[in-house]
Amino acid sequence: MSNLIEVDNVHYSINENNLIRGISFELKKNEICHIQGVNGSGKTSLLKIILGIVEPTKGVVHRKENLNIQFHGHKLPFKGFLTLLQNLKLILSEDELIDAQKVLEELDLHEKLNLRFSNLSFGQQKKSFFASKLVIKNTQVFVLDEPFVGLDDSTTKFFQEKLQKRVNDGAAIIITSHIPISMPAKTINI
């Protein structure tokens, strides 16, 4: 399979309410797919189907075998009682930790490494978690559900530039965002 992900005629219903109707697209290396739709249109449900968490009512999703996917959703899984550094050490290799610290320094968060995660502002928490996802080296596909909510314009621009670099280096992205993105992407409206 040359595509990383193939979504073929996916439908999804909840309580006989047709939420997603006949969505099809392919995702290749170096591509960005921007899923757009109003609140409640099924964007997050579609991501869950793509990730294999939820089964579609009809249609199928094919993922390349052994595909390494990083998901960034609404809820941040870092533990509040641990420091930011302790949380990062749980999920990153030594090399990735060094890269994450460089990104945090660019975001003026390097001085927050020894603070409890719960003591950081929402924006600082979101920036820290997003930074940790970006540096995981073997990621082939980033699946991002409204990643820029709660971030200011300059931080959004910063992360879009980092994401574009990862795409240029061979990764692919599926993103939902009602905040405009500056990255070249094919758009899927649901």
C-alpha cells in the first residue's frame, strides 16, 4: 500500500443520526489533510474512526502496516502531580527529551521544567504537550484534533512552522481546526 491511510466511503451514525456521510480520501507522505466542519459535524468521530478507536457504520479505513501515529486530542494526558520534566521523561527517549527542551526554550518554558504540571497555565500545558509530540522521531502521521485552541497567534504560527518542517521531512498530518492554518493542505469538508 503506497498510501499511509485510505478512508473509503466512511459513514457513521449515532442513534440513527447520520453524522458522517460518504467521506473518502487518501493520505500520503508529505501531505496535510485539513478536516473542516461546524461543531458537532463529526470531525472528532472521524479521527476516532481513522485511529481505529471507533468502527464506521459503513465503509473502511486502511492504514499502512506498522504505521506510527501520534494523536493530539482535547485532553492532555500528562499527570498533574508530576513535574513537566518528569512527564516528558515518561514518554520521550533521551534524544527526544533534549529536542523537547530546545523547543520549550524557544517557547520560554524551559524554566517551567521543574514545576508541577498542574501549576502551569492551560496555555503552558498545551504548549508543553504539543512540543513533546512534535519531537517523537519515528512519527509517520500526526493526527491533531483542534491543536491550536487556547494558543495565541504567535504560538500557533510557531507550531505550524514546526509541523510543516516535519511534513517536509516525510511525515503526514490529519488535522481538524476551526482556526485557519497556513500550511498547504487538502481540505475535507464534513
